[in-house]
Amino acid sequence: GGWSLAIHGGAGVIERGSLTPEQDAAYRAALDSALQVGAGVLDNGGSALDAVEAVIQVLEDDPLFNAGRGAVFTADGRIEHDAAIMDGTTLDAGAVAGLTRTRHPISAARAVMEDSPHVFLIGQGAETFARSQGLEEVDPAFFFTERRWRGLVRQLEREGLPVPVRPEGAPAEGAMAAVTPPLDERKFG
Amino acid sequence: TVGVVALDREGRLAAGTSTGGMSGKRWGRVGDVPVIGAGTYASNVEGCAVSATGSGEYFIRATVARDICARYAWETTYPEVEENRVTAILDSCPPEMICSAHMRRPVYIAASAEIREVGELGGEGGVIVMTRSGEAWFEMNTSGMYRGAASSTEPAWVAIY
């Protein structure tokens, strides 16, 4: 039979019209390459679950998106990831919240679904479970991007809240400034 | 937040969503993404898969992803029963949407009703919905959203709203 795939990204407070042509092109190219990965899985008879995981891994690795690398920061300067996956055929589902080191949160959610008796694991326990399943771990600085950090600092200063110290191991100031995803997902997660 | 809904060659549906959450979040705040039935849901029996991105608190309260699947199942099972309600919703959708609404009526009704409910609560965001027949549907009530779709019968496309 045929296959079909749809992907989406969060919203930003910046209208599309205010994107520079380069930024617009960067987003479209990123979405396009993610679609190609998913289309490749499905066209070769792969499962919908595999396509979902493969596409989201691509988007988690892309610093343009608020997921995985390039995610926004908490008020105390950390990055905490949430993810969920669900299999329509069996109603099996897996979800994680508050991960800080697992490189692909969507894979942790899938491991919860397939390799644990639970549906939802959070925080340190979820991280320990992901590690026990052999999922790749990275230093939290891997997820750092200059633009998100600057977005946090601006936001906290605007709200009169204390600004946390720059995370340990974060690239030198400005090193990641080139990665300037335009859509500031301050609006929501 | 990023999300995917997919239908494979065996007719299996799946949904997934991943996020860094809300910038500046405190106290361990979690939004709708990891809450099954709020930001992520898939059911072959009901015939659709949903991934949401939005102001999570509202998507949790309105159980958006689960409701869209339930509404879709209802619309495809009892299309005539809801005629007056459906007509009211179709009448309220913008003219340019009429053709797609009638053409894809159950998924349009299900998704637009849910996003309207989120809006009435004061929330913003959007969903992507995949039906068992491979129909991809996008519904949103805010700007700055980026979308993409591909299938075995149509070329891939991306859009930023």
C-alpha cells in the first residue's frame, strides 16, 4: 500500500515575513532533508514507528529546532527534553520528560515503550533507564546554542529574574552565534 | 518542538513529538508533548495519528490529540448524525477552506473543532494529523509554524506559515 508522512515544528513570535531569505532557506532545507529521511524509510517498506523516530532524530540534531540540540533553556540555565511516541496499531506508547544527557529523547521514549513495562518515565530515573538501554549520552553542552542562551538571558532580564551562569563546557561566547534560528519559540514549547 | 505523524505501507499509524519545552521554564514544568493523549496520540482503530505543538497547558487540559482521534472516528462512523453541527462548523470556515473542508470533512471537523476549543481556552498552537487513508491535515491558530509532507503519491513539500 501507499505511505504518507507529515512533520511540523513549533511556533515562533516572529512572522514568516521577518525571516531573512537565508533563514527561510535554512528552515526549508532542514525540513526537506528530514522529510527525505522519513520518505526513505517508508518507501522501502519500513514501519511508521521507524519513520517517526528517524525523522525526529534528524530534527533533534538540527540546532534550528527547539528539540535536542538547539533546545531552549530552563530558568536555571539547563536544557531538559521531553518526548513521546505512540504506535497506532497496538496503542503502545512511551514518553520521557526532563532528560538532560540522552542525545535522542525520541529514542528514549521508544525504549520506554518497547523495553519497559511503563508508559512515562521522568527526570533522573528516565536518564538511568535510557543509559541502561545503551542509548547514546552526550555532555549537556552538546545541546547548547548561543542564540537560545541569549534568548534566555533577554527573557530573564525582562522578567527581572536572576540570570544563571553560563553552563560549564558551553562553547566560547559567540562560537555558536552563527546558528541563529529565527523563530524564537518563547511563545510555547 | 518537532513532531511527525506517519502511515506505512502496512497501514500502520504512528505519532511522535520531541521538545526542549518552554524557554525560561521553572519548577520542572512539563507541557503537552510527553503527555499521551494531549500532544501525541495514534490509533489505527480510530483511524488517525496526531502530533501537537502549542501552549502545552491548554493542550493538556483539552486532551487535544486524543479528542481529535475520537472526533475523527465519530465523524467517519456517523457522518449523517452530526449534520447540523457539521454544517455550522463548515459554515464558519473561511470560503477558501470550503473545498478542502468538504473534501476532507471528518479530519477537518475533528482538527478544527479541537484547535477552536484550545483557542477558546486562551491557548495557541497547531496539530498535524494523519488518517488511515494517508490524508495529512494541518490545523493551527497562530503564526510562525513550519510544516512538511510527503507521500508515495505526492512529491514532498514544506511551508512556513
